[in-house]
Amino acid sequence: MTDLTPFEEAVVAVLSSLGPGDVVTYGEVAAEAGYPGRARAVGRILATSDLDLPWWRVVTSTGRLVPGHEVEHARRLRSEGVPVTDGHVRP
């Protein structure tokens, strides 16, 4: 992903600021980036970017892990001390 749009740059900045044990929702990332309501676009960036972004620190508004990647998502979160129960965390 090169030539980032201002939205993408803002999202990358928010994601890059997350540290071990931090968990946020897609909506929180969008809002913090200055683009409330663009949660799905945050998900698109995480799904398609070739940047090394901490995707595992982002969950849905209900705390659900990424469908199809629940095992890896839970493993990474647990390694940072985040409790995961039945494919969910408390965002």
C-alpha cells in the first residue's frame, strides 16, 4: 500500500500508536483518526494493507474476533495479556 490517502494515513497513525494489551474497535480507530462512521473502511485497510499493522488489537463493537482468524487473533491477544472468552474480548 503506497501513496496513502489522508484517511489511510490517519488510520495507520492510530493503529501504530497501539501498544501490547491495547484493544480497540474498528469504530474507535475510525473516530480517533478523525473519520467517525468509517469502521468498515478501517477493516478494509487492515485486510488489504501490506503494512505491518497490529490487526489483532482491533475487534468489532461487540468484541468479536476476526471471523476465520479467531485462533490466531486469540493467540496474539492472549500473548499480550488480554483475556479472550468464546471468541470475544471486552473492548
